[in-house]
Amino acid sequence: MKMTGSQMVCESLIREGVDVIFGLPGGAILPLYQTLPEFPQLRHILVRHEQGAAHAADGYARVTGRPGIAWATSGPGATNLITGIATAQMDSIPMVVVTGQVARAAIGSDAFQETDTTGITLPITKHNYLVMDTEEIPRIIKEAFHIASTGRPGPVLVDIPKDVLQEEAEFEYPDSIDVPGYKPTLEGHPAQIKRAARVIAESERPVILAGHGIIFSGAYDELRELAEKAQIPVITTLLGISSFPDDHVLCVGMPGMHGMAYASKAIEDADLLIALGMRFDDRITGKPSAFAIRSRKIHIDIDPSEIGKNIPVDVPIVGDLKRVLRKLNKMVKPATHLEWIQHIDRLKREHPSMYIRPTDKLLPQFIINQLSKATEGRAVIVTGVGQHQMWAAQHYMFKDPQTFVSSGGSGAMGYEVAGAMGAKVGAPDRVVWSVAGDGGFQMTMAELATMVENRINVKFAIINNSFLGMVRQWQEFFYQKSYVATQYTHNPDFVKLAEAFGMLGLRVSDKTQVMPAIEQAMSYDGPALIDFVVEEEENVYPMIPAGQSIHSLIEEPRPEEVVAR
Amino acid sequence: MMTNGSPPRRTITALVQDKPGVLNRISSMFRRRGFNIASLAVGHSEEADLSRMTFVVEGDDSTVEQMTKHLHKLIDVIRVSDISDQNIVSRELALIKVKSNVQTRSEIMQIVNVFRAHIVDVAPDSLIVEVSGNEDKVDSLHELLKSFGVVEVMRTGTIAINRGAGSRSKRAGRVDWGEASSV
């Protein structure tokens, strides 16, 4: 059947099961937009800034596991996507991004709104395409979805010149994919899996380090089976949060720079690390040469290039976690590790990192604690980057898989606004709370209009300390409290701002009002925002300074009776 | 073919898609991750639409392992082989323009003959020597010719191939790190 390039794009997206597109039009991509009314199955959400489209597609992908879709025009449209694409690349988020490009004849001439989009996005995509033939569109879109969503997922960008969108060609959607250079290894090597089982049996003090890969693979039951069968404590990385229930008796929480002291200490004391779908990020290892030196390491990951990249590994296994763990679980012998678990319990008592000090002041930790209670640990929590993100990771008790949505590797402030929008679109039946910083929120808050316009019911908790809080904390700890360029002396009135956008706006500066405000926001039928005016100079504890080992751990000063508890 | 001093060199070959931008993807990855390439040669392979590249890279074993893994991770790269420890033939072609005159010409020709090189152009005050061989041989000839005055050197970088019947595009092409593949 003859179709225009634009019709081919829409038809191909429908064949790939797409229902929502986040985007913003412009000259080069206009032919594609003008075709949208022919395809009512495709819901388009018009954002206010392309960064919002990219973050929303990312948030959508994180809660659904399906590729998120973002559209933008050439030049500034494409460059505005960059932060969002880089965020998705760092956290392995499946996304298919379609950008318009100037007409073929104009490419390379510095035409109006021309940017070398494939060149710019080359190092921040899993793969990208510049489509030079209309008839290639179906094959390329099919490949893009395949590459984005299989193996280690990631963003794929398809850049299409305007005249390629306008031209007609024969549409034939391929049944199969032929990418000879892309064949992810799914089944782990049997001999290595057997070796892993043996090493686990030999271990007296094993810990599991569960990462984002558990979520991508959907290996929740398999992780739980491994942990319970051999009684192995489970530590979750930042992006591994919600891969294992926080209220499980074997859950030890998050390790690393702002992780639980007892989790970091358990890694230090372990004789075996079982690293599952994680990549030994520097926020976990600190000083790699001093990281977990007493332990052997089993590393299971679908990406061979992650194995041995940062930390030497004794038993490497390349494969899909669900499949590898199923085989491993059959071979793993039941064990109790009673002494080891008692040791970790003692660490938990001696280093109560979840401690919130009693005070009348409004502490961010307390707000997250109350939010966790009000939502029974079942909301989708979307965060930005900084102190509020760490407090959310520490103090929210996640019960369900795929409910913690946060910019991890890239650390993109501002993610919390559009990321939450995408998450709510992807999971409309879940309560979605954006835990925002006042700094990040102001980077991307234009998308509040998109949410009101499209009735996307996100609740915002702004942890407002009038500072770029994490940077301020570093200045306090490492630069003698020299607060250079971190204080906002004149933040907008967030309540009036919410009202101006057509949302419910509430302000809380008193501890007793936290729960009533959360409840009021949740019972309100529509997007709502709470401006929590918190202690300005509150610090995130514990902290292991960048590049340091567990021996440099800084814990929150606390009264004696708590230590003795 | 190793040159003296650190870091050690390894020879890696890759079978890649012959498409626009592939060289850019590869060189961008090497640059971004701070890997060092000593030389790089690209040309058509025995199969249509596929090119073969030979990299001579610098780095210790774990760095080279990372290089091969990241190379293989690129979608347009089909096969990667670290052939350094295998039975290989490696060659480089060089064109060396040397100053010469009536007095020195015959002396240069003698050296060229010893190296089984050729003189491919003669001008009144210079000549061009064509030499092929492994990197050491080309280096040695270059060194000897310096005393006459080397005007310009053009080198292709090393290409390498396994001895015997196997083809690297078919069965024998996997890097031996167990089971690594693309992602």
C-alpha cells in the first residue's frame, strides 16, 4: 500500500503498540503532526518544552516497561530533548525518539533549524538513525523498537528529513528483524551458573546487590526466591529500589554515598557479593580499590561491557536475570546464615540510619515518612535529584515493583515534574507523587500547564528549603559553609503558582499539618501541589564523601539513648 | 611487531556495516572512553556491505577487554576479534619521500633493496620509497633513511589477518571472553 513517510511513522508506531506520544511540533516535523488526525489511536500530549517530552517518555517507560515516545522538530526541538535522552541512556530506559530534520537537499548547508541531531545524540543513545529513504521507515522503526526494548534497554533516536516524511512509497511492515550486529545474550553460561551456585554454597556472609536490571527483567519473584532459599540479605541500589519489598525481613536498603550505614557496612563485611543487574556506580563503590575487598563477586548482567568495567569479578555471567536466576535458584542449596543475619541486625541497631530526630521543626525526612504512611508504601514516587531524592529513597517504604522513578546515573534536576507526568500517564490507576526539590521544580515547572490541560493527576510535594540543598550540604561539609550561589532568596509563591496553573496549592510549615495536607491533596480531583517549607540547612545522613571508602562514613549526630536503644 | 616500552599493543580486527557514520560511531566511542588507538585501517571485506577494520590499540589486558566489549556493543559492529596472540600476518604500507642526489641515490637504493622495498618515483632532488611489512620493518627503514633527510612519510596503519583457512566473518570471529555479545 502507498503511504507518505508520515503515515508510515504513525502506522509503524501503532503496529508497535504505541498509545501515547509526548511532543511539540515545528517546521521540519510538521508533515508528521498533520497526519496525526488520521490515527486517532495515537494520543498526543503537547508539552511546553521538549525536555518535558523526553522526561515524560522516560517516566512512562519506567512504570510500564514499554518504550516511551517523544517527538520534536529539528534544531532547537532536538537539542531541547538532549537532557532527557542522556538521562534515559544513563539509566537504560527504553525510548523511541522521532525528530524532524531539514529536507535532504538542505542537510549540511546550515539551513534554518538544522542541527546534526544524529551526531549530537550519538554518544547518548543506544543507537540512532538518519532516514534517507521513505521506504526504509517501517524497517527502521521496527528496528528502533527492537533495539530500544531488548537486551540492555536504551533510547533510540530516528531523525527524519521533512521531504522523507512527505514523499510516498510502498508500505510494508517487516515481520522479522535482521540486525546482524545486535544479538543480546539471554541465557547465562551453564558452567558459570553452576560455579555461582557453588560459590554461594561456600559463602558464610553473602549479600545480594539488586539493581535496575531486576526491574527490566521482571525478575522480582526470582530475586525473592534466591534470597529466601539461601537466606541472603538483599541490598538495593538507588535504581534497584522497589525491586525487593522494603518491608521484607531480608531487605537491608540502599548502600553507598547516602545509603544506609548498615548496608554499606554489610558490603564491607561480606565474603560474597551477588551483583544482579547493576553496574558498580561510583556512588556505590566510592573508592573502587577499597570497595568490598573481603568478598568474592558474582556479577550477573545482560551487558558484557559492564562486567569487569569498574570492579574485578570472580564469576561473570552474561544473560537476562529472570532466565539466569531461574536456573541458579534450582542449583542453590538452602541455607540459614543465622550468624551473618544477626550481625546485620546488630549493624542496624548500632547504625540507625532511618532515625528521624525528635523536634518540632518540619524535617524533610518526616514528610517522606508521613507520605509513606499515607500511601501505605504503594504510590509511585517520582523524584528529582539531590537531598529530597535521597530522603525519598531512604524513608519511603516501597512495597510494589516499579514504583520508584528517579534520574539516577544522569542526576538530572527537573526530572521530577515531567517524569511524574509520564509516570501518571503510564500508570493512570496508581497514585503518583512527585517528591520535588524547589530548585529542580523550577527548572521544568512549565509542564504543570500540560498536566492541568490533560487532566494528568499528579501530586507534588515540594521539599522547599530555598537552597540547592545537596550542593549547599557539600559546601557545608567540604567548603567551610561558604554558600556560593546555592541560596534562592526569592523563590516564587508556589501556592499562588499552583493556582495560576489551575491546580490545588497548599502550604505546610508546621509538622502537625503534614498529614492533613497530604490527605487533602490526595482527595482533590486533579493535580495538586504542597509547598513544604522545611528546615533550610538540614543534611542528608549518612554520607560517604565522594571517592572515599566506608571508613570515611559520616553519621548523623544523635543523642546517647538512641544509640543504646 | 611490538614496539619497545609501555603501554603494550594489541591487534584487534572488526567486521562492521559499510554504512555512513560507522567510523564516526567507532572513533567517538574510543574518544569518549579514553581508549588509545595507535593505528586504524579500514577497507572493504570479502562480503558486500561489510567493511573490515584493523585496530592497533594501546592498553593493559583489562583496558583492551573493555575496548573490544564496547566495540562489540555498537549495533553496526558485527564481529570483534583480538588476534594479537594468534598466528597472524600483519602488514603496513608506507610511502617515504627521501632527499637524494647523484651521490646518495645508489646508497639509498642499496638500503631499499635490503628491505625488499621499491623506489616508485625519482625526481632530481628526491625519491619515493614504497615499503610494506610489519610495523617494525617500516620503522627500521624510516630510521635508516632519516640520515638522507626524510621529507614526508605516509603510512596506512597495520592490517592483519589470521593464517590458515578460517574467515573472521564466519565461524572463528568471536572474542574469547566466555560469552560476551552485544547488548
